[in-house]
Amino acid sequence: MALFSRKIARIPSPVLRVFGVLFIFALTFLLLLEVDNLASQTKTIIGHNLEPTPWHAFPAKNFENETKIGRASMIVRCSYLSCRTKSKDRQTMLTGESEKCPDFYGWIHQDLEPWSNTRISQALLMEAKKFASLHIVIIGGKLYVEYYYSCVQSRALFTVWGLLQLLRRYPGMVPDVDLMFDCMDRPIIHRNIHSAMPLPIFRYCTTPDHFDIPFPDWSFWGWAELRLGPWQDEFQSIKQGSQAMSWEKKFPYAYWKGNPDVGSPVREELLFCNDTNKWGAQILHQNWTQEILDGFKNSKLSSQCNHRYKIYAEGYAWSVSLKYILSCGCVPLIIKPQYEDFFSRGLFPLENYWPISSTNICPSIKTAVEWGNSHPSEAEAIGKAVQDFMERLNIDRIYDYMYHLITEYAKLQDFKPVRPSTALEECVGSLLCYADENQREYLERSAASPSPSPPCKLPPSNAEMIKKRIEAKNEILNKTQLLI
Ligand SMILES: *[C@@H]1O[C@H](CO)[C@@H](O)[C@H](O)[C@H]1NC(C)=O
Ligand SMILES: *[C@@H]1O[C@H](CO)[C@@H](O)[C@H](O)[C@H]1NC(C)=O
Ligand SMILES: *[C@@H]1O[C@H](CO)[C@@H](O)[C@H](O)[C@H]1NC(C)=O
Ligand SMILES: *[C@@H]1O[C@H](CO)[C@@H](O)[C@H](O)[C@H]1NC(C)=O
């Protein structure tokens, strides 16, 4: 130390000062360069530096209203400085009793069956990557995300939020996992095309012809752009709204309000049924642009349960509206869907909805409405049964579905997940950091806390039972088609 200071002292001080200043300049310059570099390369959960998915085009997000400095500082703050504190959630003592999961949770085994013998290798995931927008890796209860493509609106934010809340709800219990996720609408891994090598991709819906693995969609935590709150809040307010009118007082015809301009043939067809006398149906156009201007006064779901029948029509793929329609306590008239989400497979015709033909929509609605109006107590019972079904599917059960699906999937991995070199850690702090004021409100309202009881008990694999149920369903669908 003494030697060092003596040496320094020999250098004339003005030279030293110039060096010092130059050094600081260079350092600042390098730092700015590095920050600029980060800002122009870091892919973020709200879509910075990401292109829309090529398989489902949508207008690219623009961040032009942000200044370069503003953007850089946000990215550094949110992506690099937010997740440094240790999470305080520990594995809790689970004291409560574990309930039995709803029967349809058995579909988890069915969805993962394609990999039950071959298992899931890292090489397989690299193939699946071609169809993914997000790569999600959980290691030791920490969540890492690699972003490949941008997701429409705030889907990525709310989907990743849901996963973080799962980790919070069951601290120390979610296994290490490595999975590919696509946040766009339509399933993509067709069974015919990919039979030789099924690719595991998580998404919000599937069909019997696809390998895509259905997972709860973002709207269970909220759909900020449409002012739809977290599922538990929406369900409660819809249920309350549904009690505003007794069954006898409810309008004795079918109701649909939505956006027909989403490239959905059944929704376009449905517009022709808009005649309460002729078809027993009222079809209304939901103009979201107008709704946003009006402050969402006329789109409150809780005030849309005043009809005895509510029509469900798929959009571009499955529609998040299903869960709200089923919560109304009305008879759901479900136009034969092509897509299924994780819970719609638990529905059974005539028990908790009335099936509507997709090729003969208006006459089929008329038949259903006439049946219901001449069998009021049976119709009311269907409405009650499906509302109860949705009440049992509360947010705790949604976490249980995610927990079991991820746990069963993780058992199939033939490798130990490692953090991808370009994946960023995401945590509650980083998501709240990127959220705008409106999104933040929904995120905070849907925050989970550690569960006092273990997840519900997953039913064992039973392919035979699922097959029988599908056959029984088809038989009823065939019979009701004949009624028209
Ligand atoms: C930029 O615009 C988007 C909406 O178009 C808004 O959410 C965001 O807060 C704006 N950012 C800034 C920095 O003004
Ligand atoms: C359906 O008919 C009603 C009443 O005639 C009308 O107000 C409404 O705009 C119609 N809906 C559509 C989508 O055209
Ligand atoms: C929806 O509302 C907006 C704003 O009032 C209007 O400009 C637009 O034409 C409407 N779209 C349709 C399909 O009616
Ligand atoms: C339903 O009808 C279709 C065609 O009409 C037939 O192929 C199928 O076997 C029937 N399914 C059942 C379960 O009756």
C-alpha cells in the first residue's frame, strides 16, 4: 500500500487529472453504449424488440411514444434490477385436507399421453421451439422466460403472472420444468402432420385433432384491455347479477352479445338469427371501440344474465367468453365448438348446456328455446348446474390444474432443466415494473397467497372412462341434431 501511494505521488497531478477525466468519459461512454445495447436487444414481456408470431399476424407493438432514454432506463430497471431480492415465500405447513379434483382433471393424463413412452427430451423441445412464442423454465421455484415472439395485447404479462402466482401459492412444491408456450389463438401441432414426432406446446386451447396442451388462459387473472377483472371477482359479480331476476321474469329467448368481426363463420351466421319472434334470439354487436370510448358502461357482464338462454359462439378459436356465459345461471346454448379449452371438456350436453348445430344455427336455437320454455324447471336446473360447475372451478382449482399439469409434464422430462443463457428471470417486481397503471391494478387484485391446503387430488389416468364419456356425449349430440 505504501509503495503504491509513493509511486502515484511521483506522477505530476495535472496529467493525472486529465487521465482521470478521460477515464471517466470512456467509462460513461462504454456504459451508455452498453445500456443502449441492452435497450435495443433485450426482449421484454410487454414486447420490446419482438416481432409478432409469423403464424398469427397482428399489428406489431410500437413503443414510439417512449424516448430512447426512457425505454433504456425502463428495461434496465425492470428486466435487470427488479428480481434481486430473495422471495420470502417458504414451503408452508399444509394442514388442510386435500379435496378431490373435478373429474375432468383426468384429461391431464390424456393430454400428456403422446409422451408417456417416448418422454420429453431437450432435442424435442428445440423442435417445439419453432412453434413457441415463450420458453418457460422453472428452477428451484424461480421463473425464467425466453421471449421468441411478441404476444397480442398483454397476454404474455398475464400468463407469466399466473405462473408466478402458482409459485407463490405452492412455494417449494412446483417441480423444475422446461416448457414451450404459444400465446396465440389456434392450435398448431396437427396429429396427422406430427404423428411421427408429437411436439409438446402449451397454449390456451386445443382440438381432438391436435397435440397442443391446453392451459388456463390469461383472462383468469384479468383482461386489462377489456376491463375484465380476475376470475374470482368476475364470477362473483356475474353470479350476483344473475340473481337480479327470477327465472320466470327472465326474457324467454336467447341472447348473444359479442364481436362478429373476428373471422368466425358461426358468428357471422348467428347474425341471421336476430329475431325474437321467428328464432327466439337477440343478437347484439359488441363494438369494443365504442365501449372503450363509453368507459365500458354497456359491456358489464353482470348485467347480461337477464335472459333464460345465452348463446356461446366460438371466435377465431376458443373464446374466453365461455366461462362468463356459463356463470350466468342461464341455459348455455353452445354452438358446436371446434376448439376446447382445459375446462370445457368437463361439460356434458343436456346436463349443463344445450348443444346447437353449427350447420343449422337458427332453427337449432329455436328448438332449444321452445324446449326450455315448455320445460321451465328442467331448463332452470341446467342453468343452476352449470353455474355450480363454474363456482367449483374457482381460482384455487385453476392453480391446482396448473400445478398438476406442470407436475405430470415434468415427470416426462428426460433431462434436468437448466436456465437458458438468454432467459431473464421474471418475478412479481419485474412484471409490476412493466405493467401500466391499468394492468397493475388487475395484477395486484389477482395476487395469490400461500395455500393452507395441498392441491386437490388428481384422478388417476383412465383413458377408458374418457373414451366412454366422449361416446356418450356424441350420442346425445347426434340425437339432439335429429330433433331439429
Ligand atoms: C405509450 O403508449 C402506450 C399505449 O399506446 C401506453 O400504454 C404507454 O404507457 C405509453 N408510454 C409512455 C412512456 O408514454
Ligand atoms: C338485432 O335486432 C335488434 C332489434 O331489431 C337491433 O337493435 C340490433 O342492432 C340487431 N343486431 C344486429 C347485430 O344487427
Ligand atoms: C364502432 O364504433 C366506432 C366509434 O364510435 C365507430 O367509428 C365504428 O364505425 C364502429 N364499428 C362498427 C363496426 O360499427
Ligand atoms: C353420430 O353420427 C355420426 C354421423 O351421423 C356417426 O358417424 C357417429 O358414429 C354417431 N355417433 C354416435 C355415438 O352415435
